[in-house]
Amino acid sequence: MKQTAKIVIYTKDPCPYCDRAINLLEEKKLDFSEIDLTDKPDEIQKIKDQTGWRTVPIILINDQVIGGYMDLKALDEEGKLESLLYSR
């Protein structure tokens, strides 16, 4: 199956949860765009205001906020991640 969903992850450095989220996406061989907001406090505030999410990483699938690393991991463990990423 081909991945049809667009994944965007907003990160900053250092951020162990950002690293874990990226590792999870890479392990699953998923295509994603990383937007590094290190040293960009105005951009971080803007995306936080847009999404309502207060911590990084901020992970979006098809422009929907799914949350951070723990949320991504929970979706994966519950077997719900694939249904978000692949059209049937």
C-alpha cells in the first residue's frame, strides 16, 4: 500500500520526544516533512496558537493535529496509525 497521508512534524533541538517520533516514523518507512523550529520562538508560538498544542513535537497528519510522540506511539500500538496513513 502506498502512503497517501501527508505527515508534518514540528520539532526543535534538543527534544528527546522529537527524536523518538522521527525514529518511529523512519522505522515504519513513512514519508514525512520535518519543520525544525530551533531558535525560532516566533514560529513556535505561531504553530502553537494555530494548533492549540503546547509542546513539541507537534505532529500533523493531513493537517489534523494528532498530538506529540506519545499520541503517535499510542496510535501505532492500537493499530490505528495505518488507517490514517493509507487510503484503502
